[in-house]
Amino acid sequence: MSSNRKGDRRERELVNELDDHGFAVMRAPASGSATERELPDVLAGNGEEFYAIEAKSSAGDPIYLTGEEVEALVYFARNFGARPRVGVRFDRERWYFFHPGDLHVTDGGNYRVKRETALGEGEDLPSLAGESTQSRLGDR
């Protein structure tokens, strides 16, 4: 399966999961290529929280985003009145979310999320939806 088709499938999966958690949600079709303006992959809101989400998935390798992708996400979210989030999903794992400012910045100015970082530090969907408080080993 091509990476574009897999990415589209993962974005649709995220839309369905957000919908299941009570969000009104839409996917920006062909975000980044349908217009000269950079758009986030997904917009979601539940009446209290509004998110602009850049969605990325990987079989297991670290996920990278360019500095331009992150800047465009933050710019759009600020102007739209939403909170910017980067949603990441590694195969056989759930979606995890990060504020762009919490991502690791590489020496080249790109952003990176490793699988272990997602599992250890990412916010899961129930927490993003305000359904639960996520706890981690060692948290008290």
C-alpha cells in the first residue's frame, strides 16, 4: 500500500475515533495540495475544545515533520481559534497527541516523535476529549 493511501486511511480512522468521542470533525481533503494555503489534516471540536490536528503515522520508525508543517499548523490554529496538535500513530498502537511546542526539534529545524516518546509522553484520545485523566507509571 502506498504511503499516501495509508496516510489517508489513518486520517479517516482518526476522524472516526474523534467522532466516537463526541467531536464534530472533518478531514481536510488533500490538505497541503488542494490549495496554496497549508491546512491541517483534521479539524475537531466538541463545543468546549477545538483542535487543528496534523496527523502522522509510521510502522515503527520515528515520525518527522518539517518546520514548515509545524509553523503552518500553529499559524492556522491561532487564526482559526483552535489548539494545534500533532497526532501520531504507530502500528499496533493508539493515537497520541502533542502540542507542537512539546516536540523534539532536530538540529536541522525539523520535529521528531519516537515511538517510546509517544507511548510515554503523548496525550491519548480519551484525555484529549476530556473523558479521563491519563496517568503514567511513577505518577502519584
